[in-house]
Amino acid sequence: IMNIDVMNKISYGLFVLTAKDGEKDNGCIINTAMQVTIEPNCISVVVNKSNYTHDIILKNKEFNISILDESSQFATYKNFGFKSGRDSDKLVEVDFARAANGIVYLTKESNGYISGKVIKTVDLGTHTMFIAEVTDGEILSDKSSVTYAYYYSNIKEKDNVAAGKKGFICIVCGFIYEGETLPPDYICPICKHGAADFRPL
């Protein structure tokens, strides 16, 4: 039987993915962004279909990624990862600027940004992979990029779980599902990750 925890050994960065629809700016946290080719210079990002940012990118075909650095605060992850832009403005208390494509990027807690124009989409079931040509980008600082391991060890608030509580905890955002069994198709209502990212309390 496979130990599913081996998947947590893969190294990930953390990014704020931003997009714009008319006057509406939005963003979400993602952990899958990478360069896929050099000539032409292309990147890919993978986004959960339940994210509002996903729908904006699908419609308008452009985005920015802000590469989060080790100075990033838990409040930033909560702002972009634990609520929906459909009913809130995530940019209210965020320091940002606009790239040449008109889309925002973070100017603090980020060591750089990359702009992409979508050239292909791949349907992955619960997620969509957007493959994009790089159109712009800049280094903002020399601080180290944050990894999932660094986030868990140094940024994420520790969970205070009552002794004897029955349930499952999302290892991404800390949401607790109370109950004896977790449905296999359960989706975290906060960060939208699936049952594979939950562990028993």
C-alpha cells in the first residue's frame, strides 16, 4: 500500500497568482508554477477550478505570479488562500503595483514577479494547467523564495487541537473537519484542497 505522505516530499514554492477582469483584481495562493521551456520562454501554473482566479484566467488568458519570499507573513496566505475573491476584495490592504499587462503583483513579501499570456490549457479534472508565454518579469529583492517546508516550519500558525477531538485536519490551511470518517470526495471549504491533503487528528 502506497504511503501517500511521500507526495509531501516533492519540493514546492508558494506564489500569489493574480488576474484581472475589467475593474476587478483578484488573486489566490498556488504551489505549482514552473518554467517549462526556454525557447520560447514559457511557464505553467496549475489552478483549482473552484478558485475565482481560475475563471478570470480562463476568460482573459493573462496572469502574473508573485514569487513569495521568506519574509512573507501568515496573514498574506490567509488573505489570498483562505477566502474567495467572489465576495471580498483581497487587494484592500496589500502593497502592489501593476505590470505592463495591467495586472497587479505584490511589491512586498515577494522577490520577483512573472507575467504570462496563456497559449494552451490542459484540463486536469479538478484543476486546469495554464501554459503561458512569459511576457514580462522583474526581480524585486534578493530574499530567498519560500518553500512549502519553510512555510510549515516558520510561517504557518500552529494548530491548537483539543485533546480527544475526532476529525481530520487540512495540512494546507489547518481547517478541521469533525467526524469519524472523511468522505473521499471532500473538498476543503477554505483552501479548496481535496481529501488527500487531510490527516486524522
